[in-house]
Amino acid sequence: MRKNCLVILILLAVCGKNISAQKIATLEVLLDKPTNGLHVPATTDLDAITFLPDSVLSLVEVRGNKRIPVPYQISTTGHRELHWLVDPVADKSNKRIYELIKDPRADHVSDIIAKNDSGSITMRSGNKNLLRYVYKTVYPPAGIDTSYKRSGFIHPLWTPHGQELTRIQAPDHYHHYGIWNPWTHVYFEKDTVDFWNLHDKKGTVRFAKLISSTNGPVYSEYEALHEHVVFKKDGSEKVALNELQTVRMYKPEDNSDYYIVDITSKMSCASASPFLIVAYRYAGLGWRTTGFWDNKNSEVLTSEGKARKDADGSKARWCIVQGSLPGDDYGGAAFLSYPANYNHPEPMRIWPENQNGRGDMFFSFAPTKDMNWLLEPGKTYTLKYRLVVFNGHLTKEKAESAWQYFAASPKVMVKNN
């Protein structure tokens, strides 16, 4: 009798599962280019598929007879979009099959966290810190002119193994702040303003406010408003440019040796005055690298095959900067430029091999290195970059695959049930 009851309970459980889980649509993802072992962010319009609430949806990958749960995330800006990461090694096919399912037991755990604490936001996966955005004002060391203070920058950027890839307030350039985005030579209201070289006391970039912060199983994200502030000759200040910066970090796989970060800046004039960025040899998104690197233990490779000795001033779709790291390790980051960026492929500023006598490293995509850029009131101008942060050696093939899928997300074909 007890055995019969057990069989009945099992049958009821199976039947209940079949009743509660209902396929809504099949999603086919075409990977028409090599991934070279890198996960690929994918997205599709969820509202075009279903208006069921987020809380009852599940996503599974179909591999033969298997149904494998896939973490997903839904963004709700304007309309709902479904986001997930495509596994590059699921099988040898260039097509991945997923099913969107109605399942009341759907689990939505935030695996990657953007933690707001004490003037900074730290993005972490599990117990690993990966990126810190500093919005409090950081002052230079004692005895150094306080005009070198700054807020609204990334430091540290950590490798998956925990080594720092950024540096701030190096004695040779106190105005360098990890990864940051000032313009150097700007014509604004009949005056020339420098937001980069703080010692000139003509301008700066400041954190204004935190717009949003998001956690989830696929990515974490923060959005912050930066103000590009002009110091007027009469002692007053004026905000010349508003920059809405969004940083999104995709969750790395457990024990992965890389992760992906997207940085998007949307810029608009803050007044009725235009903002003319005049051609100059450096400006834009800059990266002052770890002081551990010099010209003997680090290397540069661009999409056009340039190395450090000849990369400065050249244009590229992507650039790898990597080198030896503490703990007898190796790693770095690849910077990818989005095709719609101004003056893409973008010029770069890369320090010469003899910088500071030892070959300290600095990298910047500088879209205005060889041409002016006029930002007019009433318009929004966008720059998008993707970083692949890694340990080990990143090959040119992997960098190219990462750029290809950044430039054009994989196609998602939807077949409603």
C-alpha cells in the first residue's frame, strides 16, 4: 500500500510539472561568426513575445533531449528586453536553441551585485570585487595642490584573479584617475577650456548624481550623471556638458578567466551654448594602467596589427594592453570601439616606450585626436566601448570575435508557440 502511494505521489508531481510549465516561444540564436570561446550577450524584445509578468518566466537551452536552465534578466527601459549570455561551447553548431517557458516557480537570483557604499559602487561576482566606481571627491596626497581632486572615475579595475589594472594620482600625472573621460581642448563661450589637466584650473568633470543601479543574474549596472564644469575667469562656474555614463558588467562564469564590461556615455550640452571639442593629441576615455607594467613586461596589439612602438596616432577597432602581474601571473584588458562612435575606427593615444624612463603605460581612444567635434544644443551624442578584462594572454582572434559581437549582436529568431 505504501509503495502504491509513493508511485501516485510521483505521478502527481510529474503531471503537476507538465501542467505548470508551458512553452511560450522558441528562440533561435545564430552565431554566424566564431566566438573563440567567449560568451556572447544576446537580447530580444520580450514584449513582442509575451505580456506575461517577469515573475512567471523561465528560459532553458535545448541541447538534444536536455533542457538546461539559463539565467536571464529583463530590462524595462521603454519596453521589456530579455537578456542572457550565449554559451560558446554548448555544441559545435552555430545555432543555439532556447525555450521561453511559463513557470510559476521561476527563480530570479541576483548573482552579480553593484554595491553602493561609502562614496563608491563596487561591482562584484560571488566574493570577487571586479570594478569600483568612485563618486565621492578624492583629494591628492598632502602637500599637492587640491585642484587635482576629482570624482566620477573607475578605480580599481580588477582582473578575475584580483590584480589591479588601474592607477590614480601617479606622481608624474596627479590628474590621472584610473579610467575616466574628460576632454582636453574645448572651445566654449569664446574661451578655451581644459577639463583634463586639472592644474590649469579651467575646468573639471564632477559626479552629479546617481541615476540608477541594477543587480541581476546576468549583469549589474549603474548609471551616473557627470557634469563637465567650466571655471570662469570671474570666479564663477558653469556646467557646459552633461554626460550620462552607464557601466554594465556581465556576470563571468564560475572560475572564468575573463569578464565583459560595457561603458556608454551619452553627452548633451547643458546650456544654449555649443561645445566644440578641438582636435588634440589626447582626450576621451583614458586608462592609466597599473604601475607594475613597464616596457619590458607589457605589450600592446591593435586590430590593425600595430604594437606599442607604432600604435600611437594610428586608428583601430580594438586594442589589447596586457602584461605580467603580481603572483607570477599575466593579464590585461582589451578596449573595443563601437562602429557608430565618432571618427571610428578611432585614433589612439598610447605612451611611447620610454615614458618616464621605464615605459609606464597609458592608453586612450581619442576620437578628436585628428579632427574637431561640434556638440550642438538639443542633441545627444553617444560613445560606446566594451572591455574584455582577463587573466592569461588574450589573442588577436579572441579580441576580433569580441569586437564582432559587440559591433553586431547575434540575431535572435522568435517562433511563438
